[in-house]
Amino acid sequence: MENTLFTDLGISEEVLKAIADMGFEKPSPIQSAALPALLAGRDLVGQSATGSGKTAAFAIPAIDAVDVAVRKPQVLVLCPTRELALQVFEEFGKLSKYKKGVRGAVIYGGEPYGRQFRDLEAGAQIVVGTPGRVIDHLERGSLALDGIKTVILDEADRMLDMGFRDDIERILEGAPEERQSVFFSATLPKPIQELIKRSCNEPAHIKILPPKGEAGKNIEQFVVDCDRGAKASAMLRLISFNRYRRGIIFCSTKIMVDELSESLTEHGIPCDRLHGDIRQRDRDRIMRQFREGAFEFLVATDVAARGLDVDDLEVVFNYDVPNDAEDYTHRIGRVGRAGRTGTAYTFFSSKGERFHMERIASHTRFAMTRARIPSKDEVDKQRQEAFATDVLALIASGKFKKKEAVAAKLLESGLSPSDVISAVIHFYEHGGVDAEQPVPVAHHQV
Ligand code: AMP
């Protein structure tokens, strides 16, 4: 199975071409295991972590099963959140771009119905949606399930946790019985097993989870034991000292997300925030801007950050201890993706939180290594060294405009170069001659 190629699997030329465009060289383990069964039309229960390539594993066969001559829903994918629905939809879009006549619709709550009606009416064969909105469309008559050939439940355990059980059962009952049923779920608690038993016909079971302790192997994991009031400054020092530029900070409440992102902004850290009270349109924009690197740190609650697919993050801060081992693994799994390495810090402040963290650590089998918080002097010294290195690199690159007249005037004044450079840095940091306080641009302070 290790050496399977995409071309060995009977995938259509159109989809193979799209796979090549996406830069996938060979199937990931979950794809090697799931694709043959799914392409053969079997039902399937897949257990695999995020980042394993599970979306393509179910999207490729689903796209190839679409009959483009029939302009009605044939594939239905249910996702727990709008963010995940959008990402899954995007992946379907990329994989089907050469298959002419394939249309899709993504339907989720918190957005007006207009576009969704239009996409469905236009004859979408692939529908990706959240359970609540799918039910709404069924009730309004804008979505029909009688032509459905494949139903896919992505992150099924999450959907049940979020209270979508009744909606899912109704949707499954409404789809034709001879359909293909596909469940992807990290865990298989009893209610999921019951649902599988009722809706699947001799499903293939595939479990590709990293063995315990393997999860997050390429992620350095630390804990930080400090007073509640000292958490923000400890985190700021870690960010400055390590020169982190891309990360997520998880908090357990919306209020904490708001407060922390405000405080980080005041300290000159380019950041934005995500939680359930933020309007959908703004959430989409924030996610997009974060992906594009418009700001450096995202402060978020667990739910808001689910499905966030950003591959280049360096660090995760668990500003509050996560609920359980699964949430912990999920949170830290935002780094160390696609073969990269990353770092995760978890803060705890009380005995209770410490105890809770110990349980998570024993479950996920990682050593609770304490992070050393650098002193203010160390942070300052590191910043100065980094600034000097950056300036030398800039000079070496030659990518700056020469200011010969100013330079000559400053140097001819008979002052020492050290005074001149220090005064220029003061000017740069303080935004002028008289300002007492540095302008809050932490990364750029020397
Ligand atoms: P997922 O588990 O579906 O969230 O996928 C995680 C990431 O891996 C996504 O950015 C995919 O585009 C990417 N990916 C999926 N399959 C492959 C593959 N065979 N080779 C390389 N990257 C892949």
C-alpha cells in the first residue's frame, strides 16, 4: 500500500490532472487505504486525524461518481462548521476543476439564502453543508435528496457533540437507501456506532491514527505554570524572544478572546480574533486574511478555529487548558503540519488546571516540560542582536535607498557613529524626538 500511486487507482484523467495541479505526489496513508474501497462504491468508516488528507480521500471518488448529465444533488457532505464546510467545498472545487459540468453548492447558516438558492437551482450535483441549514433547505423544498448517491459525514463525532444528531438522522432517512455512506470521525463513541450500524452496509473500516505519543511528535510541547495575571506578559516574552510571527492563541471563552486580542494589539502584536459571536461575513474575511498573512496571530476559541487550514504556523499557545486530550491534540495539531516542526505552550495557573493538564499529558503521553520564560533583559538583548542581524542582512542585500546627504550631514557633525545610530533608532522607535514612550510596534522595537 505504501507505494500506491494515484494513477494506479482508476481515477479519471480529469481528476488526476487536478491532483497533479495541487502538487500531491502520492496518496497519503488514509488515501491509499480509503480510495480503493470508496472508488469501488463501498461504504466506509474512516478514523484519521486532521491534516491526513481525508478530504481528498472522500472527495476524489465522490467527484468521479457524479453523472454530469444529471443536474441534481448526487453527493451530500455534512460538516460540523461553516469553516470546515467552506474548506471541504474549496477542495472539491480544486479537484473537480477539469471535470466539465460538475457544479457545487455550499450551504451553511449565518448567511442569506439567496446565493445558496441560486447555486442549488443551477443544478449543483455536489452539496456541502452544515446539518441545520441542510434541513432548512429540505423544508423549503430547495434541496432534494432523491438523487443522492453518496452521503459523507465529516467529523461525525463533532457533529454529534454539537447537537446535530436529530438533524443528521433526518437527513440520512431522507436519502435513498441504496446510497453509499461514508463516515469520517476521529473517535467512535456509542451514538456514532449506532448511526453507522443503521446507515452503513458492511462498511470498510479504516483507522489511520498516529499511535499514542506519536501525535505531535514533530511538535515541541511545553507547559507554563504561572499566575493568571502574569500569563499575558509571559506569552509576550516568549513571542518576542523566539521571534514568532505566525501562530494561534486558544482561549476558552469569548470574553477572554476579546480581552487578550485587545491587549496584544496594544502591545504591537498584529493580531485578530475569532469566536462564535463574530458575524459570519467577518469570520470568513478574518480567516482569509490570516491565511494570506495580513496579521500574525489569531486569538480564537476552539469552535471558531475548527477546520482552519493554515499550513505555515510556528506556534500554538493554549492560553487556557483545553477541555480534554482530544481538544489538546486538535489544537496543537495546527502546527507541525505538512512535515514542518512547531511549538506548543499550555498555560496553567491553579492546582485544578495543573491536575487537568497532567491527565491530558498522560493521555497523549507527552512529558510536561516546563518552558523557561526569558527575563526582560534577555528579551531586550535578543531583540537588539536580532535587529543588528537584520540591518546587516539588509545592507548585504543592497535593497535600500541610499540617503547620502543625510548620512554625510550626520557623520560630518563630529559625533560618534554610535551616538548617531542610537539617535536614529530612538527616532525610529519613538516616532519622533520628544515622544517618551516607544510606539507600540513590539516586533520592531530594538
Ligand atoms: P485534510 O486532512 O483533508 O485537512 O488535508 C490536509 C492538507 O493536506 C490539505 O492542505 C490538503 O490539500 C493536503 N493533502 C491532501 N492529500 C495530499 C497528498 N496526497 N499529498 C500532499 N498533500 C495532500
